[in-house]
Amino acid sequence: QVQLVESGGGLVQAGGSLRLSCATSGVFEYGNTMAWYRQAPGKARELVAQINNRGVKNYADRVKGRFTISRDNTKNTVHLQMNSLKPDDTAVYYCKAELFSGLVVTGSYWGQGTQVTVSS
């Protein structure tokens, strides 16, 4: 059974930093891509960053140079280090796992989300 549990959200002033974590089970045993998405009030959910099980990373233009995604394969955990935070970064942040068998997606799973609020 796949489980994703996010933590690390909170309230921070503009210019500050937060580190989000996504603890997983039932994911790292398989080919997978892990990602962080976010959704601000009244807006669509958007991709923030993703990393596959070879360590290849991809970032949204809005966070490049400020956010860093990483994974710890020994602890089945994915992190999102967020620096130089801006009020526009305020959103609920979600962890997502996509599982693969070869080139076929066999499952897609979401965490419950963690709130990040950046005050000006």
C-alpha cells in the first residue's frame, strides 16, 4: 500500500526558508518519479519540482535557483528545500508519486498536503 505523508510546512517571513519532507511507503521499491506540486487559493495545482529514481531533476521556472528537490533512497523520503521565499509561494504543497514498470505508469498517488504561508 502506498502512503505519502508530508511535513515541514508553516508560516515564514519573506526571504526565509522552509524544508518540506515527504515520507513514503510502498514507493521506493519500484521505478518512480517523485514530485512536489502546490495549489494557491483560487488557482490550479502546479508542478514545483520533480526527481526520478536516477536523480534527474526538473523545476518550474518560478522556483529555479531558490528551491532544491532531493531524495534519500535509504529513508524512502523526498525533500524540498525552499529558500528566499516570497509571498507568491504561499500555497498548499503536495507530494506526488508516480510508479513505473518499464515505461508504463502503474500508479499515481498524492499526499494530504502541507500549508506554506509566506508573510510580507
